Amino acid sequence: MNRYPIILAHGIARFDILREVLGQTMADIWPGFTFPTDELHYFRNIRSYLQRRGYVAYHTNVAFAGGLPQRAHDLSVEVERILVESGAEKVHVIGHSMGGLDSRYLLRHNLGNLASRVRSLTTIGTPHLGTSFADWGLAPNNVGQEAIVLLRLLFNLDADGFLDLTTERCAAFNAEAEPFEAENEVVYQVVASAQEETAVFLPLQPSHHLIQQFEGQDRFGGANDGLVSLASQYWAAELRRRNGTIKQVLQYAFPVPADHLNQLGWWDLDELAGLHWWNWWPLWRKWRFETAVKQFYAQLARTLWDLSM
């Protein structure tokens, strides 16, 4: 159905890393072992849903929390692999959170000579303008800098990617990348969502509050998904070329109010608190929400089909 494959690019500190470790351990014991479904994948049940509808879709795996150059390099290797496996001329990339920035960096620097082989980039929940939560966490005397040092010392883990999510770093990257993005042939699309603080996943409520407080003067009143403001997700509606003409950045709203995890098809466990044997309504809401998310990705895939013509 889709002439070009769809690549799902994950964000920083992917929370399903335990699944990857367990899968590798099982593969060492039982060669050829793979998880039968993507029920526990970062993009929960998204790839399988698209595949059942005839779309060619792939997952990627890049540095857990590495800096933007490292993650973008890893992504370029994944894109090249997928191009070879699929035999396709080009690909569509859907990047969630930092996965969107990884993709933009890849294109800007033409890593692997792949800039001409990406037909479109769709970002979902991506902090194009950075996030004030990163600014706060990495400020002097706050926990962010210490956490990065600990990750490096205890696990030999590069965590510089968190630095690339600050508003200062993102502003510098935009200043460098946007003139190039205005001129290239890639179609850029952004998808954004927000949710009230009391409705977001419980661990994200403190960050939601901070973003609301620090970015409350923006055009959306600081509305955010628990990690990224709407203003940052929406990035820019247009990019200006050198000749003065305008390149549109297509902007879409997520079909339902959603926090940063909901955008991936994950339903917050705390939202099932009201589940009892006499009250199955939370399960109905869960099924309805997850269906809406998967249908949205399918709708997005159909728009990418049009771009493949």
C-alpha cells in the first residue's frame, strides 16, 4: 500500500529498555527468539497495527540518552539498514519526542548521504523549542547535572542528550537548521497534544506543573503534555526560503487530549484506579482511547501514502 516504508524513531531514555535487554538475553539462550507482539514496545502496538493494514513499518534503536550527534548517527545507520532491507527509494520518518530532533539533525547534516532519501518527517511531542523542564533540571544545584554524572560513572552511559533538550541548545540548533530545512525537499509535519495536570501520568505531574509555571506566557498559556509545551511541539508554521517564498510546516493536533506517554498508545496505569468487578468503565475508556491512537497513526500513514506518489 505504502510505496515508502514508515520508520518509527523513539525518544530519549526509552522506557521499554528492559524489554530490549530481556529480548537480547532470551535470544542468547534461544537463538532466533523475538517477542511475538509489540504490546510492550515504546510505540505500543503501533507498528503491528500499521502492518495489518498493509503499511510497511519499522522500529529503530538509537543511543539511550546520548547527545544529538550520536543519536542522529545511530538513526542514520538504522535508516540505511531499512532502505537496504525494503529496497525502497525513500522513507517516511515519524519521530516521537527527541526522535524528531534526531531526525532533523540527520537531515541537516546529511548523515550517511540520506537527506535526499527521506521524503517526510513527522514529529509527535517533539521539543523543537526545547523544554523548560530540562532548563530547570540542569540548572546549577538541581538534580539534572548530578544525574548525568552518575549515569556516566555508574553505567558508563552517555546522557548528554538531556543537555540538547534545553531551550538554549534548541534555539541554537533551530538557527542553524531552519534555513536548510526551508530549502530541502523534505515535507515537515508536526503533531502536538496537551493534557490537564491532574490527568497526566502521575510521575509527569511535577514536570507538567513546572512547564506550566515557566512557559505560562506563551501563546498556549503553558499547556503541555507533561514534558513538552504545545508551543515547543508546534515549532513553526512556516519556514522562509532565501528567495522569500514560504515552505509550510503542516501542523496537526492529536485526536484526543494526551500526555507524553499517551501519544505512543500507552494508557496510564493510574487511570485504571477505579476498576472493580462491578465497574468496568475504565477498561472501556482504555480500549476506546488506544483505538483512537492507533487509528490516528493509520490516518497519518494514509497521508504519507499521498506523499509517496
